[in-house]
Amino acid sequence: MMTPLYKYGFFGDELSLVVAFVLGIGFGFCLERAGFGSARKLAAQFYLYDMSVFKVMFTAIVTAMLGVTYLGWIGWLDLSQVYLVPTFLGPQILGGLVLGVGFVVGGYCPGTSAAAVATGRVDGMVYALGIFAGTFAYAEVYPSIKAFVNSNEMGQVTLPEVLGLPWGVIVFVVVVVAVVGFWGAGKVERWIGSRS
Amino acid sequence: MRWSALPLNRKLAAVALVLGAGALFSQPHRGPVVKLDTRELAMIVEQQVDHVTPAELAAWIVEGRADYRLLDLRSESEFASYHIPTAENVPVSALPDFPLQPGEKVILYSEGGIHAAQAWMLVRAQGHAAVYTVLGGLDGWKEEVLFPVIPADATAQQRARFEQVAAIATFFGGQPRTAEVAATAAPGSPALPTVTTPAAPELPSMAPPVAGRTAPAAAPKKKKKEGC
């Protein structure tokens, strides 16, 4: 069997929506179990006394990265069929900063706000309304910022391509950075915790 | 410290490190990602040096030339019912993995020519420079080689030339037609000859009969050298 299942035609558009729903519920469940349905927990990341967001997200990255690498290696995953979001360096850096500010101010990111809405948190609902308003505003101003949004296009690039390093080396380096980062995150938490 | 005594997060970190180290030797392949010189390709297309005419191809087959790979991109059943002698059947989806020698001359054809033109881009992208399509595809082959038509009011010179074309048509099991016959014929092409392949080297050698027609037996029009 070859994956991605959808690209290889194992199921059609209708079933793909069902699969997306199941995966979305699973994602939301994991976010909630990690405590990310609470804005306090998420905001704590930015004050450095609870590094859960960093640890959970980096764990997810490392897990997915290793999974993709090994599945591709043994031939169960056709990496040429995996969609990569195209890189627009400048606009995406600015977009990341805007999202970061929104994250600190609102206490959620888009995914976690959905988890918060599902668990009945009012602040999550307000945040979700903000997402809709923001999306609407973005669509309205899009024509005037179109040139910037589409600038710095680099296409569907990967780190091995940009850095000219073998895939495996990047994987190994990211794993090492993650493990060192987890160790460092624990230190930071204890240090900040002891100060307050 | 014993493994069982380690906390879960340390165990996971250890597993990740081991897998990460193993990944150093991995070769997950994202498929060939290539860069194309789009200006060069546009130039080739514009100068029409990316194809051979059916008559040229026919002459090569008659001569028994073996310095090219002729690839039929149609389905297996279509290929079985008829194909140009010396052709190999390669569905477009199998093209990226089809073993071609570097520098090999590759000639592609499909029914009309659209698939062949698309496949041309694929093979070019794989780094093969000597890629050509058969002008008009199999339809062009039928019209020009198998069932050539001589106009009713042909001059003596045209008739003399047509004799050579007709000889080639007969050679490939086709049938030269006069304009009247072609006009009265039922829509669609006449019945295709049964294929007698594999062919070229085994075909009786025959003087290229289209010699006076164009410049047929010549190699495909060479593209300009890079840098010129």
C-alpha cells in the first residue's frame, strides 16, 4: 500500500472530509489533553514559566519528521505526493510575527482556539470570532497588499534543498536540537519558577 | 541508570535520538525535483526542432537504423492493435522510471500528439536532450506514411515523387490513395495493417525511396549548440 492514501485514490472527496473530521477531532483531543484548551497555559509559554507549548509542538515535529523519513525510506510514503506549502519568506516572517502578537494578546493560536471553543471556554469563542473578523478584513485589504503577499516566492522548498545538506543530516540535527531544547526548556522553567 | 528506571520523557528522547541517528543513513526520495531552462525549451519549441516528421521516421525504419528509441505512449491494448514498427510501449505514468541511456535519441508518439508533447517535457526534465516527438502522432503517421493521398490534378513530377511515397506506404502495409478514393472513403481511416513487429533490423533493407522528397534520412534537425 502506498501513501498519501488520498493522492493514490484509496478514497474520494467525500470520504476525505470524514477522514479530515476524524483527524481534526484527534488533533483537538491531543491539544486539550496537553492543556492547550486553556489560554493561561498557552500564555505561560511566553512568560517562560511553562514550556509545554514548546515541548509538545517540538515533540510533534520530531515525531512527524521521523515518521515521514522512515515511511519514505521503506517505501510506504511517496514524498513527491506530499503537499508542501510554498515559501514566501518576507510575507511569512511578517505573518508569523502578526500571529505571534495575536497569540500573546489573545492567548490562543487558531487550532487551540477551536479546542477551547469545543470545551466551552468563552474567551476561546471570542477569539474564534476574531479569527473570522480577521479573515474577512484580510480578504478586504488583499488587493492592496497582493504584491507584498506574493513577494519573495521560493516555491515548495525544503531545508535539505535550501541548505544543500542530505535529508538524514537535517533530520538528525533537528532531533538533537529538540532533545537539547527539551533539556534547556526544563532548566528555564526551573530558573523562572525559582525567581517568582 | 537502568533503562526501566528512566522517566518516560528520557526514554522517548533516547528513542528519538536513535531514530534520528538512523535517519542519517536514510534515503527518503522526494522524487526527482528538477530545474528547467525554460527559455531554452521555449526556443526549441518555437524553432520546431523538437519533432521528426512521419516520413523521416519511416525512412529511418526502412534503413534499419537502430540509433533511437521509439516510445509509444498509448495504452497496452491500443499498442497491441497497432503501433509503428520498432516502437516500445511505455505508458506516460511509467515514463519517469523508464530506463533510458544518457544521450540516447528518444522519439515519442501518442495518438494525436498532445500526450507526446507533454511527455517530451517530462523526458527533457529528466535531463535527456535528444528528445523528439513524431509530428502529428499516430494520426500523422497514418496520413503521411500509411495512407498517403495524391491529388487528382497532380503534375507528372508530383506523380513520380508519389511513387516513392507509395512504395513506403506499401512497405509498412498501408495503401496509397488517390484524392477521389480518399474523398469517398468512409469517415475515419482505412483499416490499419496488422503489425509485423519487432521490426527494424529484420526489415529488408531498401534504398530510402523518399530521397528526393525532403531531406528525410537526415538526423532530426539539430538544435543550435548551447551558447550560440
